[in-house]
Amino acid sequence: MATVQYTMHALDQIMLRGATREEVEAAVERGEQFPAKHGRTGFRRNFSGEHRWRGRLFDTKQLEVYAVFEDSGWLVITVIVKYF
């Protein structure tokens, strides 16, 4: 299993968008992988359950994580969170 490191931007986006580092790492380790722009790799994973965002409840939280592989691990560039 490769290590996961974060840019400051990614850490800010995790907090602002309602994700956790554990969810990001789960998306990287066990999520769907797809090619992204600028030589990056995207990871997508849905998390079922009860998720509260901005005062509303949602059944699913979806994370899209964009990262590059450097040395022996992933460097997370940004995280996008969708609720539905």
C-alpha cells in the first residue's frame, strides 16, 4: 500500500467540503481509479450512510480525489465532495 500525502490546498479542501482524511485515503486505496488532466490520477468512491451537509441530510457522499504518484506514494492535489 502506497503512502498518501497532502498539499496544503488539499487539506483546506478536505475541511471546507466536509470530508475526512480517512475517507480520502479509502478513496485512493479502494476507490475507482481514472485518468485525469495534466498527468494526474482521479479516484472516486461513494460512502453510504447518513451525511449532514449545510443543515441537510444526504444518503450518499461521493469523493473525487485528484493526485499524482511521486516517489513511493500519492500526493493528493485536491478533493471534491458531492452529496446526493
